[in-house]
Amino acid sequence: MTFSIRPYHPQDWPPLWRLLQPVFAAGETYAFATDISEQQAKKVWVEMPEYCWVVEDANHNLVGTYYLRTNHPGPGSHVCNCGYIVSPEARGRGLASQMCEHSQQHALSLGYRAMQFNFVVSSNQGAIRIWKKHGFDIVGTIPNAYNSKSLGFVDAYVMFKTLM
């Protein structure tokens, strides 16, 4: 499957919300309220991060997204943070890997020296496998930090990669 990764545009919001809402509502991978409002979701995914990207398939359907932002200001501003979501229809086709590579290249071009994922839910084994494949290490475990809808309390990981 061919994918095109491009910057988010305001007209992308309706299909992006249709992608984000079920993921947040599922309560399995993101530490956002399962009943997050559309306005709150737009703020945290599109408005607060410095960059938001969307992914289209060959038919111009929005099938993925990621954001990139500075993890902490000031002396920590050389480390960025990202969040990624892939639609159910596009899973298993290498899209998360493509977005991970794209985000790292973009981060380097912006002068970031490292990338950190602050809260990777330990039960999200697919994401952990992909991030490890792309050179990220688990550098910390937060015991029982995530209350999964289906599994109850599970650990969350901090994952890190030096980009330079």
C-alpha cells in the first residue's frame, strides 16, 4: 500500500477526529480521557504540538497521523516527543514504521538530538516492537501507571533514542 505523509491542514480535522476518537475511547493505548471532547482532542493533537502530520492512502483516505513537539522547554528542548495513530484498515502494512522514520528525519532537520516516548502502555506490544526495531530502548518503567479498560492496571514505559 502506498502512503503519503504530509503536514496537517485545517480541512483535515473532520477525518482526523474520526480516526482519533475511537482510539481514545477504547482506553487501551493513550492516556487521554475516554470521553475526550472533540475540542480537547484537537487542542492536544493538533494545536499544542509544534507539528502535526497526516497520512493518506492512494485513495486520499486519512489512515494515520502523528504529532511532534518539544518534550520539555529550556535545557531539555533538544529532546522531542511524538504520538502516532494508525487506522485499523492500514495496520500491519508498515505505516507506523514509515511514520517513525519520517518523524525522526523531521526531528533531526529541526535540530532535535533525541526522541522520547513518555508513556508507552506495556500491553501495546505492537508499538513496542516497532519502536524497538527503530532503535528505541525502554529506559524506565512506571508500575501500574495505566488503567486499561480491558486489562486493568498495567505498566507504562519511557522509551528513548538518541538521534545524532
